[in-house]
Amino acid sequence: FFCVASLFASSAMAEVWSLDAVDASVKVHGDASTAAGAVAQSLVLDGASLIELKNSNALANGASFTVSVWFNPYILTGSQQMIVGKNRYSLNERQWGLTIEPDGKLRAHLQQKRWSEITSKEPLQAGHWHLTTLVVTPERATLYLNGKSVGEVKLTQSIPATKAAITLGGILDPDKPRQQFSGALDEVRIEPRAMSAEEIAASYHP
């Protein structure tokens, strides 16, 4: 009974956006269409739009948190693409972000006195669904891809807390979109705790 209750309590803390459709929990800057997703439906961005998660300013601000999102990149080459992030560069509000780099690899960016980064060794595959998860604790940040750790970095100070909203498929800075993503996004999950490696592995269903 204790284990079941504890699991339910952990799930209850999570904020989840299904992205099955454009609803009241999100604001689309530009255009978004729907398509089959990793789970049910997903929202597709055209490389010139982004999604703002409403009322997300206070999320992923603490000493420990977990962010996960399913993404299907349509284009891997070209400029850096933001999958999910919490930044407003021109206002000096820099916290964290998960990007696709021009070489097609996944990278996590964590603000310390400068950007501290974790990069996957293997490139992503265009037209395929991937699950990325970022786990942050006071001591370190760990990046996961498809349920497996691809690297970690030691943190020397807490990631700054800002009033920036969490955005998907780009950064709103504050009115100018940057680092826009071309592809589909699905099932965003944010928890105010560090998920375990076992939980993350269990959450990946190809």
C-alpha cells in the first residue's frame, strides 16, 4: 500500500501537457497543426512558430526538477533548434534548454556562470520519435535520450530562477522568436523533483 500511495503522490506533482490539440493550456505563436503522435496526437511546428506553456513561469525553477518531452525532428541540418527551454536572452533570463544542434545531435544547456552543456554522442534521426529527459539536482544535471543516460555535468551553483515561461519549439525573446524547430512535439512532463534512472527507463516505450 505504501509503494502505491507514494507512486500516486509523485504522479500528482507532475504537470503534463498532452499536446493532442491546441487548448487553453498553451499559446501558439504562429501556426501549429495536428498529426499522429508518440501518444495519441501531437502538435507540428513549421520552423517559424513556437508554443508557450501558459502559467509555466514558476515551473522548473527549483534546485531539483525533471523535464521530458517526445519530439520528432523533420529537419536536422541547418541552424540550432530549441525543443524546450526556459530563457529570455535579451532580458538576461537564462536557465536551461534542450536543443538539436546543426550536426543533428541533442544538447542540454544549463546556466551557471556561463552555459554548461551535455551533448549526445549519436545523432538523432529525422522523421523518428525520440524521448528526451533532463534531470537537475543541486549537484548535477543528467541528459537522457530514449530512456538512457547520454551524459551528465556537475553543477557548481543553482540554476537561476527567472520569470521566463517554458516554451516549446523555440524561444520567445521576449517578442522575437528564436531557434525555431521543425517537427512534431508530444507529451511534455515537468516534475518538481529528480526522477530516477529506473523511472526514466520505464517511461520510454518505442
